Amino acid sequence: MTYWMCDKCSFVIELPQPPDPCPSCKMKCAFNDVTCYTPDCGGIGGLDSRLVAERVMKKEKPGKVMHFSDIVKGSSSEGKEKHIPSIEMIKGQGKMGKDLVEIVVGREVPHPNTLEHYIVWIQAFGVKKDGHVVDLGREVFKPEKGKPVYAFEIDSSDFKHLFSFAYCTLHGVWEQHLEV
């Protein structure tokens, strides 16, 4: 399957061919292919979040130099209770004594999970004690199929900080930070 992103409203959908019209904005739109085709974007055949961010940045402020932080929303943004990824670490609960990390979007107030409005992906990064940034992985979700939860194991003694980003089809990229 291929991931398609609407050039008008940034809606992302996984289909063999782009829809007509867009299920979200109901307009006849151009759809961009935002599928991952190389291993460095998180898994061949998955959603390439870098392409999504690049297209959103071009659409939001054409001609202006932007940074990823310009499009990320956090706790001061409206709708935070159902968009901000909640990071919880349970020490020693993973296999072989590792620490279990669970990232949930909509822990307190469930996020909508419809074809037009859902969490597409959750991405996690860690900052090691030496300052090195590590990609801790990504989980991609499909509309109408379960709650957006990403769980993994780490040795938290190696890390100073954990960061998580989540992408909502209607409301963009949201972030959360946890000091370890």
C-alpha cells in the first residue's frame, strides 16, 4: 500500500491509489506520495514522517526558512489533552530487568480514531548521558484500528531525556519530554 497526503489539508491515508475527493476536506486535491522507500526513514513501506513534515512546512509558509520546531505543538496548544504523547516509564518491568516505556496519545481524553482524524505515528528519541541522540523507534497506526500506543524497552540508566512526537492528521505534530 501507499501513503498519500492531501496538499490542501495535510490529511494522510494509506490506499493503493489516492482518493478523489479528499475524505477529510472533501475537495478535489493533489495527493503526494509520503511512503518510505528506503531503510533510513523508519521502515520500507511505512509512512515517511520526514516527507510529511517537509510538505507541511512548504504548505504553511512557502519561501520562508523553517525548522521542525516551527510546526511542533506542545502543552500550550489547544487540544493538548488528547494530542500530547504521554510518556510513562516503569522501571524494571521489561524483559531481563530493562525498563518499560509506554507512549500513549489520548491517555486522559481519548483521541478520535476515524478515517479523517487519527494519530498516524508516534516517534521516540532518547538523549544519552553523553549527549548522543538515539532514535528509539516509531509505531505507525491505521485509522479505526485501536488506540495509539507505542511501547518499548530501554536501560534508562543510559539516558538523560526521552522525547516523543505524534502526528495527528488534522492537528499536526505534537511533542512531549520526560527527564529520566
